[in-house]
Amino acid sequence: MTIDRDFVRLRHHLIRELGADPKLAATITSYLVVARLLEHIGDHVVNVTEWVVYGATGQLVELNPGKLDRRRVTG
């Protein structure tokens, strides 16, 4: 999903920025925490949507099949 890809790209970017200027550690850490929480909210939205689809149709659907591969995304 887009949010997973964006999270991984942002994380890579922030780590590069941290390497370039260690004085930004506190700010970058805050950004990483917020980004991870937003990504986690996205996971919950997907789960609820899958439950709604199951409740309405009886079909199990995987709306985020690439979730397990998110570490492979590069930015």
C-alpha cells in the first residue's frame, strides 16, 4: 500500500538526514515516531475494512498483500 511505501521511504530519508546532521536527532526521532503511528493507523483501517468486507460478503480478502514485503521497498 502507498502508506507502507511512504513510511519506508521516509524512514530511509530521515536516517540519511540523521547521518548528515546528528544534531537533528531529537527532531528526527519525533518524525519517525509520528510516521510509524500513522502507518499503524493505516494498518488498522485495512483490518477494519477487511472485516467489513467479510461481514458483508463472507469472503476473506487481503487488501494489503505486500505488507510483509515492506522492508524491501527502497527510497
